[in-house]
Amino acid sequence: MSLDHRDSIEVPASGRNIEPGLVRAVAGTFATGITIITCSTGDNAHGCAANAVLSVSLDPALMLISLGHGSRTRAAIARAGSFAINILPDSEEGAELCSLFASRVQDKFARARHRRGVLGAPILRNALGWFECAVDTVQEAGDHTLFVGRVVDAGHDDGEPLLFFRGRHRRLAA
């Protein structure tokens, strides 16, 4: 279906005001990796935990992240024009980083070993994988902002990912 026809789609009355709790519960049945989204504005590093991340294109290499309008990291990425996606490993350190970056603690990077990427975004040490991206496209979508970034650098290591499923960290089956 063409997007040009979206105005002609008839939405049943029952689907117009779907309960946000139901949407969260159903979305929670989709297992995702856990990432830390980071950026820098001047000397200030910013970051948050996120699982709304996806690969958009291989050529050119594009990644998408979705951050809530209330996110301080979202506002910082809008100023910085770049961001990094740090994929967390299934380890004690990965779980600790997830908890730290899901919190509202001010100086998260004092407790998170990292280095600066080519665009200046913090790249977490011991990340399972990472992408550093220059913002290409920004789109408002409901209560979130979608950032599509052009990948300028990337890397990965061996290991398993930290997963999120039904509100909890999970492990891959052996």
C-alpha cells in the first residue's frame, strides 16, 4: 500500500484510543537488544538506555534510534548532530551499565569507561558492538523523535547480547 493512501484508511473506533499499557505489554513480547545511546555537546557527555534501535539500510549504512520527547539525550543529539549506539554485552558490566543509563543520575560517564569516537560521541569500553552516526534525518513520531544516522564508524567484539523481554533482562538459550 502506498503511503499516499494513508488518509483513506478507515480506523475502527476501537483502535483509535488503544490503551498505552496494552501497547507496552504487547511491545514487550518482542525481544530486543539493549543499547546505550550517547552523544557529546562540547565537553559534556550524554547518554540513555534504549531498545528502539534498528538497521535501516546497508548502502548507505543507516541506523535509526527512537527517543522520547522528554529525554535529555534526545535534546543533546538534536544539538550535537551525531550519536553513538553502544550494544550491551550479556555480562555483569552490561547489566550495570543498563541500570546506570536507565537512571536519571547526572554524571553517568564518571562510572562508565569510554573513549571518544571520531565524531566525539562516547564509545563505551567493552560494548559488544557500536555504531557512531552523523544525524541524517529527524522525524517527530507521536511522543518520540526518530533520528536516522549515517554510520561513520563501527566495531564489535565477541560475546552475547544483553536482551530485554517483558520488562526484564534475558539471556539467549545455550
